[in-house]
Amino acid sequence: MTSAGRQGLFAAVQRHTSLLVAEELRRLDRRTSLTPTERAEVATVLRRLTARLVLTPLTAWSGDPRVAADLLGLPHRSSEGAA
């Protein structure tokens, strides 16, 4: 995977996971009555989990970017392939 391809994939995954975290926080807001401090702590935990479970392993991965894009339901460039 090229450096540009890796950076593009990482950025796309980061945007995707940020959207998912925001969506889950909105769902939580509708179902609970957390204080602003409690909500902020939950948001921090969700972001840390995202980083540890998805983003950190992705930075070390050197496989075909299409596989990661497919697994996460992200679009990928057909011209970007495995080396």
C-alpha cells in the first residue's frame, strides 16, 4: 500500500468512526439523562476504544486497502490496489 493510500484509508476510517461515535452519543442522549460531565466521560471512552480497537491496528496494517474499506463499508478507489 502506498503512503498516500494508507493515509487516505486512515482518514476515511477516522471520519467513519467519528460519525459512528457521534451517532451512538445521540442515541445515548435520547435514552438517558447523563450530566454534561458524565456524557463527556462516555464520549472520551468511546473515542479511546475506537482508537485502540480500530485506528491503532490500522496504522500497523500493510495489506490491501480495499479489504479494510470493504470490511468497514467504505468506498475505495479501484485504481488503488495491493502491491
